[in-house]
Amino acid sequence: MTGDREVQISPEYRTLILDLGDVLFSWSPENKTSIPPRMLKEMMNGPIWHDYERNRMSQADCHARLAAQFSVQASDIDAAFVQVRESLRPNEELVALVRELKAQFHGQLRVFALSNISLPDYEFIITLPTDWSIFDEVFASALLGERKPDRAIYERVVQEAGIDPATAVFVDDKAENVEVARALGIHGIVFDKQEGVFQALRKAFGERVEAIQESRRTEN
């Protein structure tokens, strides 16, 4: 293997696990409050936000703690994250690809989402208009009490969904999240350039699709 997007060809991949933020959905930290985008991202990469994503505190408590840490108004944090939510846009090209793969697998491909996301954000995002039917189940960190790259959240998903790691492909925009999946025997793809990721997914599942199609031709 010479790169993140290259895949060891196997006809046995039959599970796809996708991240939501920066994979299935794009978003922007730009907002019209006093909080610069860089500060907003810093807030989201710190321990307070991470515990919020584990559902260890309420939204009000999280925003109050961040306000104290960064010396800003909690009301500005409230407003900034409302605007962030409003910036969310589904990656319809990826949705279309997953729909295509599921159709080619004739019901033999299972697709899951695994996202680091707070409970309020999860409850918001699942109301957005996209084809949620591509997923067999959506796993949110707030509902599991753990977040990526904690090994426990991967193990929980594998157990609850009955996934054989050797037959699964995991796509995430963060390399550290992908590395943990790989350590569990799951094939990992870092979502960087979309075209290359799409090629890697088609390559990963291509032989399995061909095997299914050949089997159906033989049966007929």
C-alpha cells in the first residue's frame, strides 16, 4: 500500500462506514458574530467541546465554559453555532455514489454513519433534507458516550452492528480517526480529495459487485 486512498482489492468488503462532518456534509466556520472562524475551530478542537460531543454536558454548560475560556460572550457562541448549523450542506455526489453501490450490491452492502457530534447537533442534522435511507444506522458520539479516535467507540459500533472488521471500509476526513479503524482491522480511507476517494471506494467494492453480478448471471 502506497497511499491513504489505495485499497487492497478484496471481493469481501460488504460494510461501509462514513463520517458526517466534512465527508457527508460540508460546513463553514464563517459567522457574523464577534467570534473569528479560527477561534470557533479552536473551541471545537478542545476538551470542553469533546466532552460535549460525548454528551457529558448540556449545550448551555458547554457554551458557558467556552465563553469563560475564550473571554467571549456566551450569547455570541450561541449565535455563531446557529450560523454554523445553517451552513451545513449535504454532499449529494457522495450520497449518489453510496446509493449506486447499494443498488449494485442488491441488498448485500450495509452502510453506517459514525460521527463525533453533540446531541443538539445530531438532532438538527438528521432533519436536513438528504437521502438518509442510504444508512442502515447512524451512530452519534453523543448517544454512545465516546468519540473518535477513542478505540471504544469503534468497538461499540462493530459489536452493535455485527460488523466483521475485515469486511468493512471506513471513511473519515481525519487521519487519526482512520488509523484507529485500521488498527482494528478495518480498511481506512482518508477523505481528502473527493475524486480520489470516490475512485478508492469504487475500487474497494468493485470486485464484490462484479462477483454478485457474475453469480446472478450464472443462476440465470
